[in-house]
Amino acid sequence: MKNHLTLFFTLSLLLIMGNLVEAQVSGTVTDRQTNEPLIGASAVVKGTTRGTITDLDGKFQLAAEKGE
């Protein structure tokens, strides 16, 4: 019985922690022809309204919740 309770609580904890995990995506957007960074380009998580724009160096960071 003790092993079953330990297994149950371990699995429950893993499920709860798994739902709290977020993925972070970052990158740089550049012009295909000139390879210059693009300022103010949009980066959006497909199928959502979550997004951001690139900075002066063409860089962006975007946190996407698990399941998106």
C-alpha cells in the first residue's frame, strides 16, 4: 500500500509540474537578401494571439505556455 501511495503522489506531482512549464523561444529576424536585422518584425505563436516584435537588433523573445 505504501508503494502505491508513493507512486500516486509522485505521478501527481509530475502532472502538476508539467502544466507549469513554459517554453521560451528567441531568435533574430533578418532580411533574406541583405542579412540585415529587421526592426519591428512580428513574431507570433501560430494559432494564438500571443506575440511580440523584434528590437533594434532584430531580436525577439517569446514565452509560449505549454499546449499552445
